[in-house]
Amino acid sequence: MKRALRSMFIIAVVVMTGATAIMAGQCQAAVQEYRNYVMDQDYFSCEIPMGWKLARDEEKDKEYNIYEILLTKSSGGKIPASIYVSYYAKDNGDFNDYKDFLRRNSKNVAGETQNSREKYGPVRKIQFKGSEGFELERERSVFLSPQSKSDISEAIKELLYVLPSVTGGFYVLHYTAPREYFEDLLPVFKQVTESFMPQK
């Protein structure tokens, strides 16, 4: 009887330790430090996480009239997690407007919303800080070496917020991570979006 109770106690400790480790991993993303970032010409501002790599191509921004930053961090998977915060000016070089962006990003080049490698969710209307916006989720398998013949890939999950601007352009907040690690760093993306302020 005592031996059985001891075994049950050990199992309970192992389960609790594992649960604590999982919770600690989930909280790690939420408690990290942030700093404020302001895009040129005050197109937008937001808090960005310390410890994530920040990249920006200013020449490309001006050439295409798309002002964006890219944040990346190791995710635990084969590819890093990434967060884009972008402002597409009215006369940007890629999309006519936010409707064009949603239309082209809610299906693949063949017009499909689902196949063996891709799944595109429906475009949903949302309220974003009192204004109308749009949300889109999608899952895809991406090749790790698209330039080679290797067929090694990783399943990723993406969450996009598309926000029309009063200036005629639009904003995109885009989070990508390996599917199995998506939830781990989602709180960081949520902090970026909650702190996001568009141009007045």
C-alpha cells in the first residue's frame, strides 16, 4: 500500500513539474521587456520586444512606398518566428489597396483556399481600437531550402491584421511561427498589436 502511494506521489510530482515548465515557457514571452519604436514620418509607432532582431531596408521602403520593420527570434523550430509591422502608402508598389491585399493573401496563386500543403482561413472583420480592421489566419508548409532540390519543409502558422488608414493606405501586422511553437510567442505579437498606434 505504501509503495503504491509512493508511486502515485512520484507520478503527481512529475506531472506538476512538467506543467510548471510548460507554463514557465508560455509566460517567458509575456514578461520580456519592450521599447518604443517610431517609424519615419510618424507613419506608426509600437512597442517592440527587446531580444528580438530588428531589420529594416530604408532604401526599399522609399522605392516601394512600403514602410516596414521585421522582428525575428529563434522559435525552437527550424525557422525563426517573425513579426512584420508595415505601412503601405496609397501609391505603394505592391497592392492597389487593402482589399487587393486581402484578396491576394487569402488564397494561393491558383485561387485555392485549401490543399495538402496550405489552408487559408476566411477574412474576418474585427474592431481594432475603435476602427474597423480585418483578421486572417493561414497555415502552410514551407520548404527550408527553396533554391535546392531538398523537399525538407516545416509547417508554419500565420496571423495577419489588416487595418485601413485614413490616409488611403493601410497597415499590416503579420506574425509567423512554426505551427507547434505558434502559441509560445503569440503574447509578444499581441503586445506589439496592442501598443500599435497608426498615423493620426
